[in-house]
Amino acid sequence: MSLVWEQLNVDARDPVHLGRWWAEALGWVVVNDDPDEYEIRPDKDRLPGLLFAPVPETKTIKNRLHLDFRPDDQAAEVARLLALGARHADVGQGEQSWVVLQDPEGNEFCVLRDRRPQT
């Protein structure tokens, strides 16, 4: 097979703002700052990346695809993301070990429980 995962495309009302937010949230670098194709990656030459492209409409329903992140410390990471502008989200998940958040444009993502063993 010759497929390589290049990037995940994210529709955005403001691709630059949302791309910068995700770059800060993930500690990634900007590899293309064009407002029509704002792309970030873990490192300049490392894939996959996130490509933010402009759309005229706002998000209206729950994402059909979302990102999950496994932190070293869930509580600290959730607090950091909330301080950056994320918001808690209720997508009908009920009481779970993960926390559902939304980025500044309402895209849901999950912060899973800690990577470290629970005591």
C-alpha cells in the first residue's frame, strides 16, 4: 500500500485564528500561513498535519469525526485548554473517563484519562 496520511482538513470561519489556536494547544508549528490553507504540523517535516480552510457557514451539529488526546495529566491539560479558550461540551456522553471539549469554533475533541497509572 502506498497511502500516507498527509493531513486532516478542518473547515473554519477564520482558518488563521483557529489554526493558531490549535498550534498553541498542541505545541505544533505553522508550515503554511496562507489564510486559505493554514496548516500546522507536529514538526516542519512530520506528518500528519491539520489544514484549516475557510467556509462561509458556522458549525451547526456534532462532529462526525473528532480528535482524541491522551495526556500525562488529564486535569492539568483540561485546565490549560480551557484557559486557552476551549469550552466544555455535552454531546450526550454522560459520565465518562474522558472530557469532551470544543475549540473556539465549536469543534468537539476529547481529552482522555491520564497516561500514567491510576492509584
